[in-house]
Amino acid sequence: MPELDKAKNALIALEWSEYESRTYSALVQLGKATASKIAKNSNVPPNRVYQVLSKLSERGVVHTTEARGSATEYEASDPEAVLQREKQIFSDKIDQALEALNELKERKQDTEIPVTYTIYGKRELSTYLQTTIEKARKEVFIAVDTLIELRHREILDLINSLVKDKDYQVSIRVLTTERGVNDEYEIEIANNLDKQIGLKISEDEFATIFTVIDNEIMIYTAYGFKDEERGEQDYYGIYTHDKKTTRIIQRSFNLQYEKSEFFREEDKKREAEQKENDADKQSDGKSTPSDQSVEQQEEAPSSGPTSSGPKLG
């Protein structure tokens, strides 16, 4: 029968066995039937049909009905319910597979061979900072002791351009120290930073540039250290493409940035507005018990001209 074969093949495609597919399809067509009749209509060998029916019964796909005489009859469970259950099982398997593959993906990222090396020279340090920041895809974090270094390292215009690029926008945060904004030149740089760049002042002092790009690459730049023997200043830095190391630095930066204060007034105002908006969203559409009681009090009829207020009972 073409219809029976079509149903059987569809179930086989769902990874049912040949005999399971034949047995269930035949029983759906028969409605109720004995094992011998099912075997005849499904072309499943009689000595196997009882085993197949037992397995399908365990899965809830078929069930027995009241027997006629001494012969037990079987009935197919509703196909829609059966296939909905199969669909859920298959969906669960997909979710499990996706979770397992994502875990593998994360482990692969964590086991990448780290790259770390030292950079020497003032020009070389600036070049590394520029070229690495240019490659940022998501975010850049810069901790610099004085803002004047953003200009000396030629990255002031670069980070401004990154946040302005509508097709390739990058989130940028800058952390500096109190002495990093203590003269007119540094204040000018602070004001020249694009308004989308978060600028905060740390109470802790540091004399380096830490740069983290996309939570993957970290550049530590030490500059201006005097070499007593040569009487010159040394410029050197460390480049690290090691996600585990970089994540540790990133967490430290995040903690320091969160507890620091914004420098520019517009940033402070925007932060205050954001907090106010967040508070409004939390309370929007929600009335507290006290609010409800006040509404009820206003709507309740007055108990008389001498009443001093609503009674609480």
C-alpha cells in the first residue's frame, strides 16, 4: 500500500527501526488489531511482532485494549501526540549537542598557544599601540597615568575615530589618575575625547599604560625609566595575546573603573540620568502596597466630617 509505505519511510527517517515503523503504521491504519493481524498487515514476521509491540508499548506509542476472547488487541497512540513527543526529544538532543559543542569551542579558545614578547623603543611602543587598537572589534580599555600620553603615543585621534565609525563602532573606556588631569594641556585632551568615550579618574597612582583589546590582547607599556648607567630613558613594553592572562587584567581594570569617578560633567550627568532611568524601569507599572492603600483611601467614601483619616483594620 503506497500510504503505508509512505508513513513507514517517514518514521524510518526519524530513526525508527524498520519493524517499528511497519508495526506502528499498520496499527494506525487498522485502529485496533491483534498481534497476528498486525503482523499480516505490516509484513513483520509473527515471531518478531510481539517483541516490537512490547518495545513500542514501553515508549507509549501503542497500548493494549480489552481483549476479545483470549486474543489481546493493540491500539496506536495518537500520531500527533507521538510525534510531538519525538519532536521534543529531538529538540532536547539538539540543545545538548549545542551545549557540548560550545563547551568545546570555549576550551579550544582557552587552549590557544599564548604569544608574549617584549617591545623596545619609544617609536616601536607607539606603533604597537596604534596598530593593535586599530584591529579592535568590540572594546578597548586604556589605563594611562597622564592623558598627555594619549597625544604622545598618537592614539588620541585614533580612538576618537573608532567610536565615530558607524559601520565599525568600538566601545572605549579610559582610566587615568588625578595627576593625569592636573594641567591645562591634559584637561584639553579630556575635553577633546569623544563624548562616547568613558573617562574616569582613579584614586590609585600608576606610571604605565595598560591597554586591553577585545578581552584578548594586553599591552603593558613602561616608559621614561631612567637608565642610570647610560643616563638615558628606557622605553619598553610587554605584548600578550593570552586570553587567560588578559582576562585577569581585564577584571582588575573593570573593578578599578567601576569604583572610579567620571571626570567630565556631561559624563556625570549622563550617569545620573542612566541611574534614574534604570530606577524608573524597575518601578514602572508596579504599585507598592502603600501606593495601593493610598489609592483605596482616595477612592473610599468619607466616613463623616469629623473623620481624621482612613481607619486601618
